[in-house]
Amino acid sequence: MDYQTALSFALPIAVSIAAIGSGLGLGRAVGSAMEAMGRQPEAAGKIQTGMIIGAAFIEALTIYALVGLLLLMGKIG
Amino acid sequence: MRIEANFVSRTLRTTGLVALLSLAFGSFYYGFKPTLSVFTGIVWGMINLYFLSLLVRSSLRPEGADKASALIFLFIKFPLLYLSGYFLMTNDYFDPLLLVIGFTVSLLIIVLKAAGRALLKLDYFEENDKKESLRSA
């Protein structure tokens, strides 16, 4: 198997793993934030801010994976 | 670390300032084209963070979601921003690596702001000030 074939197998798998990981992380973050807001509605603003920052970091990882895919896609075929 | 409600807007302001400074100095030292790639990445990251904060604040709140604005922000953030990101990445004019570096700047500023607060012990001093004012009152 040449490296182009390996790349064409590996790229979708890698992006899928990144998407699944960030989806799980985001789901956990939102779930915990909703739970915390339910317990302390007066602290909702601070909880939302923390969640936004966490979500931005998690989302960035998926975007990096997507950029990696776009950069390496040019090397296939 | 305590995160205030206006942390995101302060981060966006600082990122905008960094973007303008990098555009001015970068175009002088590295040329206009690579600097424009970094600048576009920074602006894309800022818009992404801004709409993410709007989406979270309109959809996840104790009094229930504001469905109309949440739908608008959802429509802007995911399809439009990702589509524009895809076109930026696949465009030959912009270097994808420099775009990603620009996109990371807003995240780097968040980390630096948090690290600065932790290193300068600002939260500790604010907490002590609050205790002092409570004691004197």
C-alpha cells in the first residue's frame, strides 16, 4: 500500500475521531453547565462565560483537524 | 480562577487590537500577503467566538431559550462561518497555516489573560479587598 492510499484511509478516520471527541467533550461541557445553572441560576452569567471559552477551545480542535484534512487532501491522487 | 461575564467581550477587544497591530507591523516586516492571511484568520476566529457567545447566551439560559435569536445565530454560526472558513482554506490567495495561526490568536489571548490573572494573583487580591470592605462595613 502506497502512502496515498494510506492517507486516503487515514484522513477520514482521523477527522471522524476528532469530531467524535469534540462532540463528546462539548456534550459533557454543556450538560455540566446546564446542571450547574439549574443548581445556581444566579451564577448563570459566569457559568455561560466559562462554557463559551471551553466550547471555543473544543471547537478549535475540530477546526485544526479539518485544516489538517484540507492540507493533506491535496497529497492524495 | 473567577471568570467574569464580560470576559469574552474583553478578549474580543484585545484580539481586535492585536489584529490591527499585527496588520500594521506584519505588513511592514513580512509583507502584505502573509500578514493578510494571519489578519483574516484572527478576524474569522473573533467572529466565530462572538457568534458562539451569542448562541450560548441566547439558547442556554435559566429562563429558557430565546428560540428566534438562537435559530438566527445557529444559522449564522454553523453553515455560514464554516462555509466561509472552507472557502478561505481552499482559496489559493490565503495560506491555510497562517489562517490557522490567526485563528489561534484569540484562544492564545484567553490563555494569556487567564495566566496573567493567576500569576499576578488578581483574584486573590480582589477577594481580600471584598473581605476588607465587608469587615469595615
